Amino acid sequence: MAGALALQARGLRKAYRGVVAVESLDLEVEPGTVLGFLGPNGAGKTTVIRMLSTVLRPDAGWFAVAGVPQDQPVEIRRRVGVLPESAGYPPGQTGEEWVSFHAELFGRPRDDARATARRLLAEVGLAERGGSLISGYSRGMRQRLGIARALINDPQVVFLDEPTLGLDPMGQLQVLELMTGIAREHGVTIVLSTHLLAEVEQACDRVLILHRGRVVAQGTVAEVARRAAAPRRGLVKVPPQLRIRALEVLAASEAVAAAGAGDHPGELVLTMPGGAAPDNAASLALRRLLEADVPVLGFALEGGRLSDAFLTVTEDR
């Protein structure tokens, strides 16, 4: 539907035998977005994907996919593609046969299904292996085959659950590049569920972090890192012969939680107090050094990192 959000949810809830897996999930995702789903084991990521793809019925709340409300599950399934975490592949079929079969399930005539399978296999880099048995495919090839299958119905939203799990670094890179290329070239919204923060930083436009079934942070990668992980470290450059003096001054000051020698001559590494605004703490530390006649030759405050944000918002309290 023109102008519709790719994903929209309000108050989604799901429990298993009284144990809450997802609690009051709100979500809005624009078309063409690559969204990273992050969270510890048991955070609710897979449950959210199963609800939004109509595999599971929510206990409460409302959602829509590509403008189609949840009470039209058949229409939603026509608009989504899914690569589950543990996808099964028939070893006795070729890649082309398997993708063609799924194309026919979506109503394509046999010749059209075969042509579509060949096109998608070429798009995921398997053109030369389409006639080979799946039993001879590597794990990375099977993941790319699964992505081809997820695209068979020209979906508007694709859910990828741990698509790089078990792949070597080259395989991970190939899958991520394939994923971002699909989003860019086809305008498809991609939801990437992963444990790997580096993947989100590399490939995603936005990130949503779940913890105990609740959204604890969302926004662009930079926004989440900035809001949830204020910078806690700074690097100060002083004359090398005054480094010991600078460490003594800072050790006696309330401005920093800790100070130590850096990797280079005259470099100091400062750790800011947990409850203080980093900018204010840094200004006070520099003032103490100047008051002690220690020239400050340079200073840089380390920016917040997604890994710091993740640990901050998912720590148990």
C-alpha cells in the first residue's frame, strides 16, 4: 500500500506457559530500512519475527506489515520473505529445483518458476551451482540459497534470523553485502536478527535492542550509541616529562574515576565517573591539570560505541 510503513506494531505481547517472551512492543519501520534486531539470548527477537510473519499469534496488541493489518495473515505472507535461523534444505534436490518448487507454490507457471529461480540464484551468486545437489553446498551457499528462497515472492519485508551464524568472516561479509544490496536495489525492508554487533554497525540503518521482551533502545546506530553509551574515556596529551606529575594531579582529583599511562609518550587515558556528564568531567580534569601548571597539548573524548550501549541497556539491575 502506497505510503504505508513497512512494519508497525503497538503493544505486542506473547507469553509461553505464563513466561512472558515479548511485553508491550511498539515498532515503526520505514520502507527500505535495514533494521538490526539485537538482544541477549531469550530477549524475544525470534518471537517478534514469528509474530510479524504470522507464524505466531500475539496474545495482545496489534501489528501491520506493508500496511496490511494482522487480521489478514494470507496477505501478509504474500508480502514477506523469511530465512529462519534453522532452515532445512532437501539434500536430494538441486538449488534450482528447490527454488523453482517454492515459486510454483506462489502460483507461478512451471517455466516462469524456473526462470525466476535462475534469476534469483544469479542474484545471490549461485548461478553456476544451481544445477548442483544442495547436499554439496557449503553452509554459506545454503544461506544464500535461503535468501533466494525468501525473495521468491518479491516481498516488501524480509526477515533474516541469524543469517551469518556459523559462517567464516568471508562468508559473513558476502551475506551482509548481499543483504544490503537487496535493500538498496529493490527497496526491500530487511530485519536482521543477530548477536553480532559488528554486523549491525556495518550493515544496518537502524537498530532496535530487546531485553527481557521489551524495547530498551532504538534509533540509528549513532543515536543509540550516543544516548545509551555516553563516552567514558578520554585521551590527554601532556609533555612526556610531566606525565607522572599529571597522573598524581588526576589521582588526587574527583574529576576522573581513574587515570593511567597511554601507549605513547605523554599520553594519559582517563576514565570518567559513571554518574557524571562526560563533557563536564573532562573539563574539570583539564582545569586541574592547568592549575597544577601541567600544559595540555591535546585532548579527545572517546565517542560512545554500540557495544557499550548494548551492555548498558541489557545489564540486569
